[in-house]
Amino acid sequence: MATGPTLWAKIWSSRKAYLFLSPLFLGLLLFCYYPPVSGIYHSFFDWDSVGKAVFIGLDNYRELFRDQVFLDSIPTAFLILVPRLIIGIVVPLIAAEMIFNVRQKKLQSAYRVLVLLPIVAPGVVGLLIWKNIYDPTNGLLVSLLRGTGLIAPDRVIDWLGSADLIIPSIIFMGFPWIGGTSVLIYMAGLMNISSEVIESSELDGAGLLRRIWHIDLPHLMGQVRFFLIFGIIGGLQDFGIQIVLTSGGPGYSTYVPAYYMYIEAFTAGRMGYATTIGTVMFAAIFLLSLVAYRGMKTETN
């Protein structure tokens, strides 16, 4: 009975391909897989990155789930995440639909370029601009409210220093919330819809809103799922606003798990405890992403 080439014979015959791929996978192992594995391993140690790591078993986990600062940071993270997630999915979709329905192709292209231009500015620059907008005495927002007579001329509003205003201020940050990349991804989905389907719906008397609901949205569910999953991952990992604008304050009101992990690692020097927070976040983000993926899985995507 004739047998085919062995596994090693197949590998040897494709050795050039494996040789060219090896730097890529070596980089992945070193910079993408090793850090999280090391983080999970060190979550069982009392470790300050300088001295000797001491194995303490599950003590970090026991302390973490009794740590009120960490427990309070979880609802804060969702208070910020959920509205920003809805905004990040819905507003670019509306913008994409508006641009897609522009009849003149040149004007449509110009709008696509205009929505894309702001992404050339680094994210930190955007945060610093919003820091000036939220300036309590001379910021753009308080000046507009004074100019329109909605508040007294000498009124000062500490948007980022008030416990009542800080969460709505963070959610409003980024207005009008039109991400250039998001709009282009939605546009790509809309442009893939057959023109015959759209024309048929118009001949059948379907209005714009009915066409969007029954034709566009079903075709865009893949994009919506993409934004939902990556929004969850990015939103729970992000703490740029806390670093640049609030320092977690006032009090602990804007502490989120990712920022608490950063503080414990680089301010308190408790690397072992910080890796425990990171491990718990990894598990939570993985489970949420899995639920979102399965919840939005359809037969077509």
C-alpha cells in the first residue's frame, strides 16, 4: 500500500516558506503572546519588578475582590462604555447613510475625505483640545452658555472637577462623534449593496427610512458586530482620559479597572497585583466579546 510523504517531508519541501514566515511568528511569540502569559504567571506573585518575586498563590485575587476601589471602578467603566459604544456605532452609521445618499459623486467623495481628515491628529491632541473646551472659567463651552444667556456671566462650571458632571462630560467628549474610519467602513458596506436591490425597493415605493431598516441594516450587521466587539475591547482597555484630564478624580469617580491597574503598577509599584487586575480584565473582555460575537452571529455573517 502506497503511503504519501511524511509530515517532516512536507515541511522540508516547504522550508523556504517557513523560513520567510519565521521572523513574523518569532515577533508574535515575543511581543504578543509572551507578555500576557507572563502577566498571568506573575499574578500569583508578590512582585515589584525590582526585587525577587514571591509566590503567594491566590492572595492577589482574594485581595482584588475585596478591594472596594476596584469593585467601584467596574460600574464606572460601564457607565462610560455603554453610551460611548452606542454613540460610536449609531452616529457614524447615520453619517454614512447621509453621505451615501448624496447624488453627486464628486460631492460624495469630498464628504468622505472631510470625515477622514480629523484622524490625522493624534488622540492626545484631541484630549487636550477638550481640556480647553471644558475649562471651567474661560473654556469654549462655558463661554457659549454665558453668551446665550443660559448661565450667569460670572458663573463657573467645573465640568471635569464635579462628581455630578464628570461622567456626562466624558460621554459628550468627541462631539459630534463622527469617526472617519467608522464612516468609511459603513460606506464600504453600503456600496456593496446591489444597485438593483435599491432600485427595486424604490420602485416598490419604499421610502428612505424603510429602505435603511429592511435593506441597509441587514447588510451592515457584520460592520455593526465589528464595531461592537472592538468597541468593548478598546473601551474597557482605554484610560487615556483619566491620564490626561482627570487623574481618576474627583475622588475615585473616574477610576476604571484599566486605570487602576496602571496606578498599581507604576505608582504603587505593585506589579503582581496589577497583573492580577490585568488577568481579570482579560477574562472579562474575552467573555464579553464572545457573548457579543455569538449574540450577533447570523447565517450570513
